[in-house]
Amino acid sequence: MKRWFLLPLLLIIGLTFVNGRIHAQSTGTQQHLIQPGDTWVALSWRYGIPQEALQNSYKHPNQQRQPTIGSTLLLPDTGREYTGQIVRVNEGGLLATAVSHQTSPWKIAAINGLRHPYRPTFYQPLFIPGGTEPPRDLPIGFETLELSHLTPQPGRGIGFRGITTHPISVTARLDGMMFDSFGNGRYHVSLIGIDDFYANRQPELTIQPDGHPLWSQPWLFVDGSWTYNEITLTGSAAAITREQIQAERARLFEIWSQATPTPQWTTPFQLPITDYLSISSLYGARRSYNGGPYNSSHEGVDFAAYGGTAVSAPAAGTVILAEPLTVRGNAVIINHGLGVYTGFYHLSAISVAAGEKVARGQQIGAVGTTGFSTGNHLHWDTLVAGQWVDGLAWLEDGMDCWILAGLGQNCESP
Ligand SMILES: [Zn+2]
């Protein structure tokens, strides 16, 4: 008896499927990958679709929220795209805006449905057609806005950069976390380090140019993938207390939370060691000590190597610390500028002094097993804006040169 149900069911499924295909072809849809500045108002002008219709298609409980950077929006295919600019001017500023765009304030008013060209409401977005670029709704004063990663992962050093109409200072946040922000004339770069346990999938990127309204858009994050290490501590390593770990960490964060405003590097970063046996632990590896839970993670990258192997500076910078520490053993920390620090621990010897400037590739010490260590290895850590990040990913992502380009500077090949 039961089989009699199957045939009609299959027919219904088949028909629905065909129906769906016909439906999709007759209306036509297109996918749009959301970039920074693709706000509802910008997309509405770009595709000639009413803002409400766009927002209704957005499957989020709060439809007033801007579309998420890095996500894909399904739009009806209108077959047209418009070019132009979105400008936001305060009351009285429309005349100057019209002059600078070589058009009339009455024309702008007519296109944007304003009753009077001299009274736009507070920073109301206005569309000025023309040019070859699609309209983007950027923070006030930004002519361009680019992200280092369209869909970032936890444990990375990330940022945004832009060219501004004039030197501008901004306050930028990712949810509650502050970016370090730097300018060089009309060039602007903001950097942040993302904790490897960070779990928010759609944090809000907010940019506030000095004296202007807040700009904000959610940003899509994807999960990181992590390895797992079981560690057995014995002898002097097991004797180190939580208090000693905390005290050393507190002192080092005094250093790491400072951001000097000039990059000291001019070339891509390189690995701090060439002659190693293996990478014995990755950044972000979930760690269990003596059979405990995996509730901590590895703050750097471990290179297993013979004692005495040369350790060198991955990029130019200033040595900010060079001394023995309780947990990290013989330690060297280099300040590369812009809130970027690299550190080298458990060394058998230190060959630089605090305050000394070092060049890329210059030897700073040798591999050892001093401090909280179970054998000869180099522990290398990288910090951005006071947060540990994956140094290998920093190199792979090309953040070194991306930042320099964002400040209008060359990244010389070594
Ligand atoms: Zn390590």
C-alpha cells in the first residue's frame, strides 16, 4: 500500500523543481558580493531597485542593519547598473558639493527628490550620477575603503585602509575592540589583532572620522581551523606558577599595548629561523596540560631546532626588550612600529641589547631551552594592536606590504 504514495510524491517534487527553474529564469536574479560601502542606499542607486525591496530580501531579523561585508545578496536582475557617487553633506553644504562635482544643486535636488536644494537633512546620503565607478556609501572623508580580508578568520592580524580627501583622524572599532589607526597625509590604515578564540560571526565594523557621524557595517567572519597538543610538564617547567605567568604577561602587555606611529620595516617580513627541523606547534593550537581540558591555546609558532641555531629579525625594528624572563627564558622583543611586535623566547644566547635598531635578517640570538620549555626550540610570537596573532598567516597574507601600500610607501623586494 505504501508504494502508492511514492509516485504522486515524486511527481509533485519533479513539478516543483521544474517550476522553480522556470520561475528563476523568468524573473532573473544576480548575486552581489557585499563590499564595504555597499549599504542599502548605495545598492538601491546602483541597481535602480527601491531600498525597501532590497531590505525585504535580506534574511536578518533586523532589516535596518546594513548588509554584511563578505556575504552574498541575491538581487532581482534589472539588467542595468548605474555609476556615480554617494555624498553626505550637512545642511548648506549642497551648493559647494554641486560646484565641486560640476553640476547644479537643483539637478542634485531633483534626482534625490529633495524639495529644496539648500536644505538636505543632517548628512542625508545624496546620489550624484556620473563617472565609471558604482556608488559606494563610505565614511565621511573616505574616497576609497579597502579591507585586508573580505572574510577574516580568528587569530589574524587584519585591517582596513583608505585614501581620504584630507588628513583625517578616525576612531575605529570591531564590536567593542579598538583598532590602532595611522595616517600619512591622505593615506589611512587601521589595524587590529583578532583573538584565536573569537567567536562572533558578524561583528560590526564602525568607523568614526573626527567630528563626523559614525559609519557602520557588519563584517562576515569564518571559523579558523586548529590543531591540538597534549603537553606533559615535569621538573622545573611544572613548578612555574600561575602567578609567575600572570606577572610576566602583565609586564609584557605594558610594552605590547604601545603603538609607535611609523612603520620601521620597508621589505616583506621573513621567518626568524631558516635552519630548523620542523614546526612543532602552530599558533592557536588548543592545549591540554597534563591531561587537563583544552581551554588554552598556543600564543606563537614553535620551531624545533638544534641548540645554538641562529635566530634573526624577521623585519627591521627596534629591540625593546633583551633579557632573561622567568617563563619565556632568554627573550628578545622587537618593535616594528604601528603596534606590530615580534618576540623570540627560550634562547640560549642573546646577541642584541634593548634600544638597538636591527635590520631584517640580522642575528638577534640563538635557539635554546631556557625558561618554561621542554627541549630546544624557538617560540616566536607576533602581536598586532596588543593581541597575539598567527605570524605565519601574517607573512602569507602579505600584511607587511599591504600596510605599507596603504600608507603610500614602497615595499621593496629584499
Ligand atoms: Zn611555543
